[in-house]
Amino acid sequence: MKGAAIGIDFGTTNSSIACCVNAGPNVEVARFPFGAATTESYRSLLYLEHLRQQGRDKLASWTGPAGIERYLEKETAGRLIQSLKSFLTSRTLQTTQVFGRRVTIEELIARIIRDLREKAEQYFGVRITSAVAGRPVHFVGAESEDDNDFALGRLREAFVLAGFEEVRFEMEPVAAAAWYESNLERDEVVLIGDFGGGTSDFSLLRAGPSIRRRGRSGEDLLGNSGVGVAGDAFDAKIIRHLVSPKLGAGSEMRSLDKLLPIPAWIYRKLEHWHHLSFLKAKDTINLLASIRAQAVEPEKIDALIHLVNEDLGYPLHQSVQKTKMDLSAAVFARFDFSDGAVEIGAEATRSCFERWIEPEIHALEASIDALLGDSGVNPREVDVVFLTGGSSLVPAVRRIFERRFGPERIRMENEFTSVVRGLALKAREHADA
């Protein structure tokens, strides 16, 4: 495939890679084997095992669909790590120990990106050494532009470690806008809402055929905003209200002649996918065993210990995701999760879920209103709102835009691949420049 231009969307939860051969909307998204089918979504997870081969220790890894399949086989004790992108702003977490070996976060991310690159090379039949990659407007945990720059530098290093000779970064909502614009027949003022796993990003820009003809300038981008609230934050509320109480949150333990609450920090870690696997550490396991011995409801701590010891983050995530999607489609849903000592069944209504996520909805509203205010654009001047990403399907999120712009101006297309398609178009522009 001569002259291929590559776009890569390395996401908190899912990643994807696309190729654009010619100018225009001729973009193909790579598909990866997953069971008996294929998928465009390459799960951004890493499954690690400690192997001894020919007398030497080896840290073996599987990523994406292969990582899920290996994890589910459970042949040997391994470690599953999710949402690594969420650590990029952390200056305190530079490395972690995996089976006694210290590795950097960049090295762990590079294993995912390298596998993604190599599998895409097989799919497209082309060697991949350069790409345009997506980046959020604000990385998870970023409180300043210095934090964003720090995170971007770490992400760039991961791409280099993964074998890329050149990588250019583009704002993810701007990439989604490039894909939307490729099919426009008239000029519009467009608000792009890109909802990922860790961040929600918004861009306001002019788009259309006349802009494509003359080439985009800085004046066409009217403004950007973003906030570290997205799908993972919604998941956390389901865990807090439906899962953690069944695992001991809010219960008590005996200490001498007193009753003390079970430490809340354990359950705060449980709410975040990128922290869950790090509970499986010797000191935490010892602490949980001590708590269990003093717990008023020891069976709940038994369930928590089983969840941590068996590294059940992935199946728990699947159950949480299913409940969230069910509540997007209906006003009632049931949460079920069962594995060994863990037996959780609970019911939830959409109205309850929407009360749980009110602070996150307010944060999203504030980010959008700040974007409109800073750019000086009245909502009436926005022609179209283009939404992409899984959380754009959550009714409470859609109402944010319906109230401000009206439902008739909202568009959705390729909710999970708009960003990567736009990144491939951006790579094509760069190659042709």
C-alpha cells in the first residue's frame, strides 16, 4: 500500500489505527481478530506474565484482544493493567514493579502501541514508522499546561520506544472535526464533542469545502476546552453505589473496644481502572487480611480479597459497562457480577444514575460554557454539534447539548472511530504538504 498515511488514536480504554491512501475520505480502519470475529477497537490493556524460558527470566506481555484472551485463559498467575494513559500526568508514578522488575509507565504503554503498530502492518501490508497520533486537550489529572506538556512528552517517548521514527500529535476533537468536514458540502461553524475514557474534549471551529480548498488556518479554530471527566468517571459512580458496598465499603471493623470504619481509600482505588491492578501488592494484600480478621462483615472483605487476588478488573469493567449502556437505552437496568467469593446483584434506575453523575455533568457543562464564552460564539451561531465517543450516548450527556443547541443540530456518526479517521486524514495532509 504505497503512500499510506497512518492515524493512531491511543485511548484510555480503546485504541484504533487507520490508513488513508488518497486525499479525501478514503480511510480504512484496521480490524483485529477477537475470538471468532474481528473488531476495530483495540483494547488499551496490557496482560503480563513472568515466564522462565531456557533458564532465563522473561517478562512476557499480551495486549488488546490477545491480552484479553490470554487473561481469560488464566494458565498462570499474571497481571492485568488498564487505563495506563491516565498515569501520564503523574510525576510521582514514573515506574512500577512487575514481578520484581521495575519498569517505566512509558515502557508499558509502548508495549501496547508496538503491538498495535505491528498488527496494523500485517493488516495494511505496509511498514509503519510514522503517524499522526491523537492527544486530549487536557490529559487526565492535568492542572496546568506544564502538566499537559509533561504528559505529552511521556506519550511521545512511548511512541519512540514502540518503534516510531516520527510522530505528530493532533487534538482529538480537531481530528474528529477533520473527519466530519470531509463529507461537508457547505461551510459550517461546528462544535465537536469527543468523549473518551479519561477525558472529554471540545473544539469550536469553522469547517467546510471552502476551508478545505484554501487550507485550514489558525483563525478557523475558534477555541478548545477539555476536562478530565468521561466514561471512567461514570463507571466509578456505578462501582461506588452498586459494587463497593458489597465489598465492605461503609462497614466496620473491631479495634480493641471500638468499631472503626473500613479504610475508604481502598474503595477509592477500586473506582479507578488504572489503580485497580495496583491493589494487588504485597502490603495491600497483607492489610486486607488484617482487616478481614477484624471485620464485622468478613464475608464482604473475603469478596474484596478475591477480586484483588484474581485480578478481576476486566470482567468487572465489562459488567459496569453493560449496566451503563443498558441505562442509556432503558430507564432500568440490573448489575450482575459473579466470580468465586464475589456475588453481586443490584438494580439501578436511570434517574438514580443521573443523580450519581450530577457533578460530572456540571463539569462538562462548565467546560462547554467556558468554550462558548472564551470564543465569543453564541449558541445560535453554532450550525452543528458533532458528538463522538461512547459517553456521547448517555442521555444526560446528550441533554447538555440539546438544551443549548436543540436536538435538530446534533449529529453522530462513527462514534468510536471518528477521531482515528480524522487523524489519518491529517496524516495525509502532512504527507502531501
